Amino acid sequence: MYLTQGLHRSLRQSPNAPATIFGKRVRTFAEQADRVARLAGALRELGVVDGERVGILSHNSDRYLEALLAVPWANGVLNPVNFRWSAAEIGYSLTESETGILLVDDTFAPMVAALRQEYEGLRAVVHMGDGPPPLEGALGFEDLIAATAPLTDSVRGGAALAGLFYTGGTTGFPKGVMLSHANILISALGSQATCPFVVPHGRALHVAPMFHLADLAIWVAHSMVGGAHVVLPAFDPPTVMAAIDEHSVTNVVLVPSMIQMLVDHPQLAQYDLSSVRAIVYGAEPITEVLLKRAMHAFPQADFVQCYGMTELAPVATMLSGKEHREGSRLRSAGRAVAHAEVRVVDKEDNEVPRGTVGEVVVRGGHVMLGYWKKPEATAKALRDGWMHTGDGGYMDDEGYLFIADRIKDMIISGGENVYAAEVENAVTKHPAVAACAVIGVPDDRWGERVHAVVVLKPGAQTPTDEEIREHSKGLIAGYKSPRSVEFVDALPVSGTGKIDKRKLSAPYWPDSDRAH
Amino acid sequence: MYLTQGLHRSLRQSPNAPATIFGKRVRTFAEQADRVARLAGALRELGVVDGERVGILSHNSDRYLEALLAVPWANGVLNPVNFRWSAAEIGYSLTESETGILLVDDTFAPMVAALRQEYEGLRAVVHMGDGPPPLEGALGFEDLIAATAPLTDSVRGGAALAGLFYTGGTTGFPKGVMLSHANILISALGSQATCPFVVPHGRALHVAPMFHLADLAIWVAHSMVGGAHVVLPAFDPPTVMAAIDEHSVTNVVLVPSMIQMLVDHPQLAQYDLSSVRAIVYGAEPITEVLLKRAMHAFPQADFVQCYGMTELAPVATMLSGKEHREGSRLRSAGRAVAHAEVRVVDKEDNEVPRGTVGEVVVRGGHVMLGYWKKPEATAKALRDGWMHTGDGGYMDDEGYLFIADRIKDMIISGGENVYAAEVENAVTKHPAVAACAVIGVPDDRWGERVHAVVVLKPGAQTPTDEEIREHSKGLIAGYKSPRSVEFVDALPVSGTGKIDKRKLSAPYWPDSDRAH
């Protein structure tokens, strides 16, 4: 099993079919394979030795996918860089991983000077754009491909290290998650085997950043069943809808807030989105109202929720399209995929009774090799073959997992537990409401008060607090219904695309750790 | 990745759902896990050490599946014995593999004395039936389970040896194919990812022998997605139809001759077979006529063809349900699955042009570790990571593989090439014909003559040779149409379930190697 395997298979089965579509630029599998073989040759000529790390700092592009193939082809190790990080954080990861070569696009080329200040080990910088490199001393991606003979694929694979995927940069030192080829391919095959979300020979749309395992996983799964990749540099609703329409996209990875932006968009009806067969999302659950609106917008699509993490390459549980249509478990992260065992344990690693919150742990062939140069962190995370996710959660009697990040999203008002998700589900059913986030805010009488932050639909009349409260009381208990409402233009979103409740709560809890 | 993984997953998700159904005996996943843990404990108490081989010589049963789980649970290595072999062949394999413990059912218990003459190393024999063991010194399967405390699963897995699967007993010395846990699980996940033939939480019917990878592979794939197993000791059409009807079977592995026997059966219409979602078959292609009849008999089923071999754990290519419905490539073995690369090479291992016959070679994470204690045979079969199948074949421009066993099934008549499959397709379209095999027989004028061996439908009037020929000429060229016809009650079938053309041809070619 090796990351380049899908390319070889497609090359034999459909060499003249499109492999990548990036704006007007379409490349077939035969062209992609030739370019990848030449780029791999260039990497070797730049001195990449077996197992050496090669960094990629770039927005999504067809060249990004070529680089993801060329590095293993050349027997190097991938280091896809989180471009949301500061130069200091990236510098730390380049230093620790001793990344000798960096591929960089036009957007991030200006950052290279600052990176060189953090890290002196960059031997070569390759410019992934068109035209002459905007950086002194940088090499041109296209120049290298044009000037280099094709290399034979190393077909390095199996348990060999495929990439370092740095995580956790926003708190503490980033950790380089070491994933083998087998780790990544097992997650891709196992996810597809559990819940066939990828359409063979279909078209995947990439709008989530490729450095993140969520998008990379779809790239691998889709590549293994012969699909083409439609690539957009970033998420923008009209561009996304136009790309789906023009290229008959079958698959896409989105987070619920992106789905929200699409279904709220005034031009939604102008596009034909009926080609989409599956929308994979993660990071947060979907509300019933959003699901219904999204099912209407994407009539042929299965909604598939995945829970996992970089250390799990990345999928551990899935909630299938069928389970979404049934609608009764939308707050669950689903059940263990075919390639994983999932359980919830106490501090002594004993499995807790169902319904009891504990730490989610996962075992299987997709569990990372460890953290790069961090044996202690590795030993702490991997115990008896189980990856300790650090996520709290509980499991119901049928093995459905509920993640405590979402459970913790609980307000204690007048001594009663109120789950934010339940209130959000009720509030978003109001005809004027487009989106809603519910938080607890300090209240002299109730301790915490249920507070709704609401985005209205375009052109909708602003309801009063009391109208929202009365509407909610028709659906849920009075003590759960919002006692105060705040109207905003948009909900703040964190770097990973989740609604940032911490940001919403912070102004209400100035002197406290409370805040989600 | 470990063979017991699916059981652990099911135990968490649906402990009280049926795991095995064998006649009136139904056992849940919780019961199965408890029995497996106890049987594994008993194996350790019998002295099974890490990596030691444990043999199973038995017709299909629920206990067979328990043994398949208990051996890896106890950190042993499986050795499922081909019960079609002679005592000498089995003795050879037990000797070579140093199998210390043998599990044997009532049918094969009488063979143990002969095996002990071939091999003195059997420390213990476990009787897999009910009641007191019919063999002196044998232990009772149920007695061991009742008397032993549950063992904790070894969770041995990944690249560790899971089993020895002996092949090739009918010519030369048998070879023990060493498959790792990962080999078997990758083939299962990859096949399901390529073409989702297994219904999650569905019911698989086992009628093909479990010692063979074809059935074992379905067991693994089905176990990984939480399904139950309906087990029959052997193939018998009415019993198969009754089991499908009674237990709402969703999946079954059959060979085309078994499919033929089912659709020909006079009681076919009495059973409800509409629960079947996929029929997986291998070993030989399906004719258009049989496919149409079978699609009528199994209206909701996808027909899925697999090509592979034990050394590939076992799947390398698949022809999907959709490709069967399209009907234009029924003679192909399909295309490379997601987990495999397949190519056709010459004697120097260079890929040959499409359409040219060469040796089929396969690469991927499912390729065996090697042959047990046969380094030379291993080195010959595995070169540069490619499994050399020994099968001749060619590939078309879209990567569809055609196996030469089927290509060799060609008659040269009057200097023209006539493919038997094409003639069989035409002849079986005659309303009186139930099945047909076409062979070449010596002919003074034509060199070889196209000769059809025909089985009539029950109650059909016997057509003349000329009627069959005229019918065929309406569909295919005159030189391809049979010049002679022979009517038989049934077509001879080889040990592996293929139509035995060698047997049909032999009387016509008494002094020759010719004969298929």
C-alpha cells in the first residue's frame, strides 16, 4: 500500500480521463503521472534522500496534488504545512522535522523570508506558481518539470513513514504526527467500506485546505477508486456552487458552517447541484433544520459525518447518510468504522458503562506511528495499542459515540441541564432564523441564562426576544428556551471551521475560565 | 488490523444481534465472543504457543467460524485444511507446517487415524461435533468451552502471520500460503471499498467451503461491517433456497455452476429470494443467458465477479453489478480493485501492449508474505513486490482483465479462431437449452470441429443437431456454430466447481495432450 497506488491504477484504467481540474486547467492521469515522475526526479536532483521531509506551504491547487504524489514517488516524506500558523510556529515545525525543501505558492512566497529567520536549514524553495519565481533563489515548479527526466516510482509504502502532519500549533508546541502509507490507506479504504461515500470515477471538490487530513483523506479515498479532483484555492459559496454545477461534482468535504453559507446563499437556486452524491463533514454536528434545508439543496446527496483526528489518519467513526435521513441521532458522531475499534474508558483505561462520560480511545491499523521526536507524548497517547484521543465522550447501547466537546456545550440554568444543541435545533426552526448559537451567560437569578446568538435570513423581519422565546417554548421546555437573544450578521468561526463559542461567550465572562 | 477486530466492533454495537445461524442454533455476538474467548483459553492450555499452527478439518459450521476467531485470539496461526485432499496430501501439509492441534468434525473424524500414520506430531485432536468424541483420546469442543475461563484477546495483527492456506495439492507438493492479518483485511476492506457488495448488518450465507479463501474472504468482509453468518454444511439447492428465504440472506458466494443449479431448480418459484443484494462468484465467467435468468431469480441482486487467488488474500479484480447489467464485458474478470495494481507482463517482466497475452502480476498490501518454508518458490512468485500469478491473460485499453484460461478455451476450426464462450452464449439462448459447454473435437476436414455438449431444460423436446446449428447461425457466424451436438444429463464439474472441459474432451483426444 502506497500513496501513489491510486494513480498507477487510474493510469492503467483511464489514462486519458481528467485527474485534476483547476480553473481552466485540466490534466489527465497520463499527464499527471508524467509530471509527478519528473517532479520526483527533480526532488532527487535537489538532494532529497530516502525518508527526507519535503514541506508544502500553499493554498489548494492541482500542483498541490502533484506534490503530494511526487514526494512519496521520490521516496521522501510529506510535510504539508498549516498555513494558518505564524512564521514562528511553522519555523518550529520545519526545524524539528529538518525539512530541507519547501514548496510554496504565490500567496505564501512572501512568508519565506520570515521562515528563513526562524530556520536556517532550507536548502531549496520551489515556487508552485506560474511565471518567474517571485523569490530570489527560488526554483520554478514548471521549470523543474520541464527540465527533468521522469523517475521510476520508489513505491515506498506499507509501514514506512508517509508524512508528518503537524497539529496543535495554537496551544503549546506543535506535534508532528507520523503517519505511514498503510495508516492513511487503511482509513481511506475502511471509511469507504463502512459507508460508500465516494463515487467510483466520480469527481471530488476540494475546498477545505489540503494540509488538513480531512481533505487529504478524501483525496486518497477518491484517488483509490479512480476519481477526478476539482480543486478550488479556498471556500467561497458562489465559486463552490459554480464548480459543482460546471464539473458535475459528486463528492465534497464541508463543515456545517460552510453548508450553512451555501444554503443561505441568495443565488443557490441558480445552480444545478444535483450531481452531488455525498457531503462529508466533521468537526461539529448538524442541526435538524440545517440538515433539512441542505437535503433540499442537495437532493441526491448523502450527508456523512466523520469523527476522528490527525492521529487516526483520520477517521474513527461515521454517521451514515441513512442515519441522517432517520434523523434521530444527529448529535452523535456515529459508530466505529470497519477499520477501527472505539471505546470509552476511565483514567485506569477500563471501559466505562454505556452513557458514562470518559475518554474516547481508538485501536486499529490506522493509528499513527507516533509523534515525531516526542517519545513521551507518544507513550502518553498510545497505550496498549489504543490511541488516547483526549476527547471526552460517551457511547450509547448501540455503540453510537457522543463527543463531550458537544456534551460540555451544556448550560446549567436554575439547576437544570440545558444542552445548547437542543435549543439551537428549536431556535433555527423559527422562519426568520438562518443560524443560531446558544451559550450560557451569567445571570443573578438563574446562575446561567440560556442566551441565543442569532443570524437572520436575508430580508427577514427582526423578531423580538419574546417571539424567539415563545417559538422555542412550542418545541422545548420553558427552562430550555432562550431568556435573551442577540442578533448578529454572522457567527464567528474558528480556524478549523467550527462555530467559535469561546468568542461568543468571552465578553460575558470577563474574569472567568467559563466560556466554551 | 486483526482478524478478531470485526467481532469486537460488533460486540460493542450489537451484542445481542445474531452472529451465527446454523440450523436451529443461533448465537449472538456476545455469546460468540464468550465462546471464542473460552476456546482460545483452552487452546493455550493445550499448549498452543505464540505463532503455533492449529488445523481445522471440517465442513462448514458455526463452530468453524468460532475456531477461525479463537486461533488468532489465542495468538495461534490458522491452518484450514482442504478436506478434498487425500490423507497423504493433508499429512504432508500438517508435517510441513508442524501443526500440533487439529480440530475435526464428525465427517472427517474417521480420517484422523490415517493422518496419524502420515504425521506423528498431532498432540491433540478436538472434536467439533456434539456428544462424546467418536475418537479415542479426542477432546470435546463443547467440553473445552464449558471447562475453560475466557482468555483476553492477544490482538495479534498487522504484518503478523494469521494463517497458512495450503494450495496446489492436486499437482506437485502443496504450498502453504502465508497470509498476514493485514493481507486478509486489506483485501476485504479494499474489495468492499471498490464495489460495496456486503450489506452492513446484513446476512451472509456460507455454502462454499470455509477452508477456501473465497468463502473466508466474505466471512471477513461481512464480519467487519457487522453482519451475521448463516452457515450450511455444503451446497444443496433446496436447502440454499430455504435458508435464503427463512433468514433473509443478503449476500452469498457461489460459482456459476451453483447459480445454474439454483435457477434450473423446479422449486425455485416457491421461495422468496428477494432479500439477496449481492451474489459474488469467481472461478469462471457467467454467460449472458445464465445472467439473465439469474437476475430474474434474484431480482434485487448485484452479480459481482472476483478474480484472485489464495496468494492475493484473495481479490485482485472485480466486475461490478453495474458492469454485469451493462452486459458487454461478461467474459472479463473486471478491473483492478482499489487495493491492487494489476498488470500483464512478458518473461522479462516488461508490461506488454494492451490486447497482448502475458502473465498477470499483482502488487499491493494484500500480496502474501510468501510460501511457508519454500524460499525458492517464494522468490520465483514474488519479484519486485509483484505476485506472479502464473495465469495468462490480457488487458484491454480500459484496464479490463481477460484471463487466458478462458482465452485458451479457443477452438481452431478451418484456420479460424472460435472462442468457446461466444458459442456457449449463442447455444444457451435456444429455448430448450439449460446449459452448454463447447469444445473442439478432431475433424478430418476442419482440423477441429466446434462441438456442443448440451443439457436440456426439464421437459424440453430434444432438438436436432441441425436445429441447434441453425439457431446459432442466427446469432454468430456459421464457422462458429456447432457442427455436432451431444446431449447429456449434467455437465461434469471439477473439484473447484468449474465445468470440467478436460473430462468432456478426453474421449475425443485419446492419444493427445489436447483437451482443455
